[in-house]
Amino acid sequence: MEMKQGGHPMTIAQNRSVLVESFGATEGTALRLKQAALVVAGIAFLAIMAKIKVPMWPVPITMGTFGVLTLGAAYGARLGLVTILGYMLVGALGFDVFAGSTAELNGFAYMMGGTGGYLVGYVMAVLLLGTLARAGWDRSAPKMAGAMLLGNALIYVPGLIWLGMLYGWDKPILEWGLTPFLVGDAVKLALAALILPLAWKAMGRARG
């Protein structure tokens, strides 16, 4: 956005804080320690959310995508990227942190299977949600709902392409990897659209 001041154009960049920047240290060593703690906490959060399943028709709701998208919005693109890559590294090392992984099927064997494209989508979605949050989309429910919708789409695109390449486009790819999850995604979208704006309001009241 440009404004005129004294006959000269002045550019004003809208670069808002994300949620985790609204509390705690803001510079120096304390900030680095805070960021390190947030990365560890974020990886644990993603691992826990990946394992949560809520009964729902036609398939149970898995909370992994909800965790990824809300973390991206709360952390911002840069810290969110470090966290999601750390989560992927923990999974690649063989720890049971993904939604469908088990003690027997984990690590690269799991990541290179049918879920591989969705994991790529997770990274892309974190970057998108972090960028949109930086622009203030996490401050209102309608914009947050739109951000979640875009983030979900960004997860599904590489996920479905991966499935098609892995199993063949003659298979019912959409029935395997998209349509059964749409109802649950709508519920998660509505939940996230409320949580982030409410968190900002709560933060404002705490400061007041």
C-alpha cells in the first residue's frame, strides 16, 4: 500500500506478528531459547495430534492436518518450517510420530508409501499458513477459515498426485485420498477458524 507524504510516495508494509511472537522474549539469547523450546514443543504437539482420532462419518477424523495448519498459523512461516522439518526428521529416524505409522511401519518405509505426498503438502501448508498469518489472516474467523481451506487444498494436491503416481491413475484415487475426509476437514476448518482469533482476543485481554 502506498501513501503520499510531502509529495513523495511512502510505502507502508503490513508485517504483523504471529501468535508466538506476542509473548515472551523478543531478542537476544532469550529469544533463541524461546524459539528452541517452541520447536521442541511443536514437534511434540504434531506427534500427539497425529495420533488423535475422533469418531466421525464416513471415516474417523484424524487431527494431524489440524495440528499442522494451526501450528503454521501460530508459528509463522520460518519457525513453522523449522518445526515441521524437525517433525519429519524425527519420523524419518523411525519414531512413531505419524498418523498411520506403527512400531513396525515407520521411518522412510512409511514416508515413501501412500502418505508421502501428504507429508510434502504439510510442509507447503505450514509455509502458506505462516505467510497468511503474518498478513493478519489469523485475526478473524472468516479469513482464518479461508486460510485453512487453502492450506487443506495445498495438502491434498501433492497427496493425490503422489497416490496416482504410486498406484496408477486407473485406481479410485479420489475415493482413497479425498472424498472420505471432506466432512472431517470441514469440522476441523471451523474449529481452527475459531481458535486462532479467540487466542488473539485472549492475549489482548491479558495485556489489558
